[in-house]
Amino acid sequence: MPDLRIDQSDDRLTITDPGADDGGVTLAEYVFRPTHPTYESPRPYLSPIRTRAGRTVSLYRPHDHVWHKGIAWSLPVVGDENFWGGPTFVRGEGYVQLPNNGTQRHDGFERADASGSSPRAVERLTWVTEAGEAIFDEERTLAASVIADDAWLLGFATRLTNRTDRAIPIGSPTTRGRENAGYGGLFWRGPRSFTGGQLLAPGVTGGDELRGTRAPWMGFTGKHDEIDAASTVVFVDDPGNLQHPTQWFARSEEFACICPAPFFSEEHEIAPDDAMTLRYGVVVADGASDPERAGALAWAAGERLDDLLGQR
């Protein structure tokens, strides 16, 4: 398989496929120093994200939810803090804008510039509340690999360590009272042209009715405007993750999104000085898929995660 590159500039990493069609494609940009307002819970994000053929499969800062940004590690319920962006769901009141939009602050890289079959970047971050309290230290790993002529794999791992003297629960709007709104985790927002596309799970093709499904992987196939083509994104939940196989927050009808959501229906507490580790694979593939092809891509991704991210 061809080598990929991860290069660092002042505010972002760039994942490049020099062996792709047309002399090379920027597969993804990871912006680690965003300049968003506090209301949007500033945090690193991946956008744009492209297939090996150069087709964009992400949406940045849509007008309906400006805090959605390609793929981002986003948590709406961290105790009473919001690291998702926008208003917070409050039981009995609905969504309320509170002074609780936290920031994931980039502190540096242990490793960033790399090339080869599985380049990797290891980042250090601090989670800081709007009031200024540092509550989590995070070690985050990003890695990339080509897994087929028409598909590449993004590996994502996070280790959150509680640096306070109290237990911190992580949940979702569902754990706070909103039915079937268990979002929170590694969240992808797809292009507007993907609206109405197909969600894929083991043996199943569907739409919004798949939200809340438990499965080891979930995919999305959508169509592009202008170019008469389709692309597929498949998320893979690592078997060692909390709540595996996870529940999925996924949508198709109003907009395209996928989020493996380990806090969908149940809060998880991180005790003082304890850590929580989660790992995911995200396959970005050219072409439409059915559950059989998506499952094959998910299997190939799962086989590569230890090589990409290291053993747990």
C-alpha cells in the first residue's frame, strides 16, 4: 500500500496521499488551534475530509449547527459542562444557553511529522471549562493508512485523565431526559448532498430508525452534487471500548451524521486521577456501499487498529 504523510504547520496537521490520483490528494486537515467563539466550545477538528479520489465527505460549521465541524471529539454532558458547543439540554426546560461552553486546549505534540504506511501524531490537550478550571488531561492519537485502492483509514484514540478531586460523569442529552438524543463522542457531519442517504449496519440498510442501534460498526453512503458519484464513511468501535458494541447516534433525514455514542443511555464516571480510553477507526471510501461492502471495510479497519494506534 502507498505511504501517506502527516505534516504540521502553525495551526493544523495535513494528511496527504501522494500516491492518489492526479498527483496527490489532501485527505484531511486536522485543525488543532481553532479560532471559534466560546459559544462553539472550541476544540480541534478534522475538516475537510476527502476520499482518495478527492471527493469531500465532511461539512464545516453548517448554519443549522455551527458547532458541527467535520469530525470532532465532542461531549455535550461533562458533569455540568458542555464540550460540544451551543446550548445545553436541561431536564424540564429544554435547550438553554448557559455559561458552560468549555475548550479543548492544544498543548503540544509528542510526535507529529511522519510518513510511511501508518503515520501517527500524538497530541497533548487540556480540557478547560468556561469558568477556567482544568478538568481533564488528554492524550490523543491520530493515525492514517491506506487499506484499499479506493479506501483509507483514520485511526483515533483518546485517553482522558481526571485531574480534579471529584468524580466527573459523562453523559448525553438522553441521560438528562431527552429521548433518543444520546449524542456525544467522535461525531461526523456529512455534506448537505448526503441528506437522505443510507445508513448501513451489519445486515441492515436504513435511515433514522437505526438511531440507538447497538452494533460494532456503522456506515453511511451518500451522493455528491455535480459529479455523479457516491462515497462511503464507516465508523468502527474498538472491541475494548466502553459499552462495546456501542449505541450509535445517526441521522439521515435532516442531515447526515454518525457518532459512536458510549454515553447514549448511561453515564460513565471518571474518578479523580483515573482515566478513560477509547479507540475508533473511520474508513473513507470512494463509491456507494451495501452492508456487505461496509462490513468488509469495517473488518479491514479493525485488523489495522493495533498497528495504527498501538496496543492498548
